[in-house]
Amino acid sequence: MSQQKVDNYKEYKKNKKQIIQKQKQQKTVRAVVAGVVLVVLVGWLGFSVYTKATEQPVGMTTTTAVDMTEVQEYMDGLDLDY
């Protein structure tokens, strides 16, 4: 091995405890951040679905007026004596 590799290995061995601790901290931070992001996304999705399911449609109702006088006159004109 070259002298630089040997020096790097010795440095790694000397600081191994701190390096492993730092890696564990980084892993924990990543897991916490991923969990928070996941909770936010699921909450946002749930809220969106809830609001879509409970909102009242605006302008979707139509009213139609029907003049039934001619139908009533026709029914009155029929001879329903059996």
C-alpha cells in the first residue's frame, strides 16, 4: 500500500468512533426528515380528499319550470267514466 493509503487508514482507525457516531447521527436525521415529509404528505392528501368529499357543488343545480296547464286540460277532457 502506498504511504498515503496507510496514513488514511491510520487516521480512520484513530477517529473510527467519531466517524461511526457521525454516520449514525446522519442516518437518524435522514429517517426523521423522511418521516416528517411522509406525515405531511399523508396529511395533505387526507385533507384534500376530505375537502373534495364534503364540499357542496356550486352552481351545479338547475331549476326547470314546466307549464302543466295543457296536460291538465287534456286530462280533464278525457272521459274517464268506465
